[in-house]
Amino acid sequence: MPRFIQPPIKNQADLLQAMEQLKGQVANQEKELADMAGKIPGQLFKQASGAIVPAILNTATLSGAWNILKLVPVAQSLFSLFKKKKG
């Protein structure tokens, strides 16, 4: 947001004009702030979803890896049974 630069004031007409410029700039800043405030919920949702999705994927990956590791002893025992039948 640009900062208000006060024009030189030499008489009452300059003062009134500067007051109107300042009011206009304040109104513009209020509008910009309202626009930014309106965007906050959408940005929060994007940020939250950006954090939640990787967490879910990491959890799913870890649980999937754990399930595979639980199957390793089962696979080893089955392999040993097939080995015994051949031998």
C-alpha cells in the first residue's frame, strides 16, 4: 500500500484538497484490506490441505510399509515349507 504524501498546504483550499486526497487514499486502503481479508479463508484452506495431504500420504506409506514388514516372516515360513518339501 502506498504511503500518503502530503502536498504543500498554503491556504484553506489546499488544506481541503489534501483532506479529500487523504480520505480517498484511506478509502482505497480499506477496500484493499477488505479484499485481502476476503481471500484469507481460501488461503488458509490451501495451506491446511497442503499440510494435511502429505501427512495422510506419509501415514498411509508407513502403515503400508509396516504391513509389508509383517508379511516378511509369513513369506519366510512359507518359503521354508516349500524348501522342506523339495528336500
